[in-house]
Amino acid sequence: MKEIPTPAFSSSSALVPGGALHRDGVAAISVPASAVERGGIRVSWALHEDEVREAQKLRFNVFVGEMGAQLSCKLAGHDIDLFDDYCEHLLVRDVLTEQVIGTYRVLTPAQAKRAGGTYSDTEFDLTRLRSIRSRMVELGRSCVHPDHRHGGVILALWGALFEFMNRNQLDTMIGCASIPMLHNGMVSGDVAASIWSQLSATHMASVEYHVRPRLPLPVEQLDRHLQVEPPALIKGYLRLGAKILGAPAWDPDFNSADLPMIMRVADMPARYRKHFNGV
């Protein structure tokens, strides 16, 4: 990862209950009160439904328009699912246009209980993670506008995420990292199987944290010997110390194979901890 100056995220905060659309009757978490502007982009947390809708519209354009996902849309042109109401939504905007150009959603432990689990629970049996759930957030629905896929946007998102973790004394992040099934104009699982074969040899988490896919990608029936690189986001996670939790699940709706990943703050290389947290 290219080293750049540490983003100057705000140290001011406001106590805001978890869940962007459900603000009553839940334990408070701390998020920055104001947006942070740097290098032509502004980072903030959604506080109103219309801001969440902007993120959902970007997600639709990327997942459906680019990846060919087949989604059941409650609102035309928007990617919406049942977990959105329970999540915090992180936004990056272009300062000149005010357009949302990047987003993540974050499901906290308290909100995961309210939702009945995480999105990852729908794709994997996470039984072995039960001992860390009280300190574990789920990251999901990560996407960046195609005109802004440079290091600045994703680093701004990660900087805000790690500040959020530190502010709320949480130490573990999990999520499903997608590998598109479209390769050379054809839908195939060979790329995902090959990436899994590479990473399972070098980046597996400890066995006590291994999970099982509910709908496994049939990796044994696929070509696992393609010389392919993992998607840039997965490579970025690995540089930050992330590990693979198990074999990929097949997600037919999103036309992708999903790798379960875990990132623990304590496992992050010191130079990145200093970069994001100043410690």
C-alpha cells in the first residue's frame, strides 16, 4: 500500500445511538459529529434516511450495473436489504458535486442482536465466532464509484472505520469479500477457486475461528490453477492483517463468490496502526 500522510480525522464526537434509521431504545455508540474534508472528498456518517438512500443508489449502480447482480428492489434503482435499518452508513462525497462516491455499512454488536444476526450469518455458519461477537462489527456493502477508484477514497473510508473502532472500544471486523464470477465475458467460478487456493495456503485464520459456507462454491470441481490476482479490496485487507476464515460461499444474487474474512486491530502491522490510529 502506498504510504500517504495520515488523514486528519476529527477528534470531536457526539453520542448517537446505533442504527442509522432506528435511533431509539438502543445503547449509544460514538461517531464523529461533523464531516471531515480532505483532498477534494468529505467523509461523514449518514444521519438521515435520505443520506442512506444515496448510499443505496450507489450500491445499486455498482452491484447491478457493473456486476450484474439480480436484486429484488424495494425502491427502484436502490440496493436495500433488511440489515440496512440496523447499520451505520459511512459516506464519502465529492466536495465539488456533493455526490456520494464511496460507502461502507457497519453493523455493531448491539444492532446485530436486534437484527437477529449479521449478513455474514446468512452465508456462513459463524458458530466458532461466538466468543468474539461482543467486540465484533460487520463491514459490508463496500463500493466506490468507478470514476473515483483511487487510493484516496478507500483510505478515507478505512481511516473513518478504524477511528470508529477505536472510539467504541471494538477490536474485530468481519465481512464477506466478493470475487466477481464474470471472467473474460463468461460467468465462471474458476477465478474465485484459484484465489481461494492461493490465499488458503498463506492467509488462513486460526482453526478455532474457521467458518463453513451455507452454499459452498464447488471449488473441487473448478480450475484452481489460474494465475490471477485477488481483487484490490481483498489485497488491501490482507496488507492490513486480515485473514481468511474459510472456503468461499456462492452468492447467486450478487453473481459473486464471497470469502469470509476477519480483521483484528491487534493483528494490524504497526505502520498501519500508526497511520490510521496515530498509535
